[in-house]
Amino acid sequence: MLDLATRLVLKPVSRGIWRPVIEGIENVPRKGGVILASNHLSFIDSVVIPLTAPRRVHFLAKAEYFTGTGLKGRVSKGFFEAIGAVPVERGTYRSAQASLESALEILEDGKAFGIYPEGTRSLDGRLYRGKTGVAWLALTAGVPVVPVALEGPEQILPIGKRVPRIKKVTVRFGEPLHFDELHGQARSLKARRQVTDEVMAAIQRLSGQEVVESYNEIPKAA
């Protein structure tokens, strides 16, 4: 029912307002488990991708989005459920491991899962080194990875803003990457690093972003 509401209401309305440029949509497999690995520029990325992809895409989202009270809480929960978000607790190693296991269940169920290998939003527009969770999922589930490049979402919802603006956004879906020869080697750090670097290189070719060799760490509060 929620998937129907997304296809019949949310997608047409959002596309009518923002008129996104969508490239390579034919590269997204219509069936079977698949990972959509994207660069990360804005909070709204997890809304843009599900509303432009040709199939339902599941992302992990903070549990707080689903537990609010009153009308605002119900609207938040309904919206995130409609776009395929899955609630998870965050902040600890145990919660990170639980997040990967939740993602694995989604993939093993033949669904599409979206992930940001950088881990957190890029505040300067550059592309940071990918973390190997994407590789662990691909090698464990034995599914292809579709690289995704977003351009412009940070203009729709800049950091610190709550109301989206009408700005141009482009979504590019690259050709699927297959790692059949490494399937089952998820425990190998070398294999995970190799796969992750290939995924990040594919994202960079689509986005044209400047590459940073270090990880993108969340700024610590002063």
C-alpha cells in the first residue's frame, strides 16, 4: 500500500515540482537484490534517490524519525515508511553491526538497498574515501552494486535549513558492478578494500568530484 502511494503520489508530485534530471535509469536492475551506492551531499539524498529510482529503494534511517508523537510524529513516520526507510539505532559499534545485518536481510529478500560509502555528508562537495560496509554487503549477499552520483541536492536542502527549495538536481545511475569472483570473501580486508575502491571510483566518474584520500569524519562538537 505504501509502495503504491509512493508510485502514484509522491513520485509524480516531487518530479513535477523539482523536475530532476535522471540519467542511466536503465542500469538499475528491476528485480533481485541490488545495492545503490551513492555520494552523499545532503540529508535529502535519501529522499531524492527513492523518488527517482525505477524501483523501491530501502535506506536506513534514524529510529527517531519513526517514534515522534502527535501529528508531526505521525507524518514523519508515514513519510519515511512510504519512501522505504528502515528504522535503526545509531551511535555504537553494536548498532553499526545491527545496521549491516538489517541491510543484508533487505538484500537477501531480493530488494534494493541504498548506502553512502562515505558514511556521512560531504560538507565541502568533495568525494571522500569509502568505508568497506558496502563491500561486506556486496560480497556477503552476492549482489551487484549500482554506483549513483547526485548533483545539486545540497542546494535543495542546505545544512541548517528545514524547508526544501526548488533547485535543479541530477541523478546518474551507473552500470552495475559485479564482483562474482570475490563472492564469499567478505572476511578479507583486502577484498573489501578492493571492492570499495572500485565502487568509489565508479561514483567519481559519474559525479566528477574532487577525490579526498582520507575518510570523512563527523565534526566533533567544540
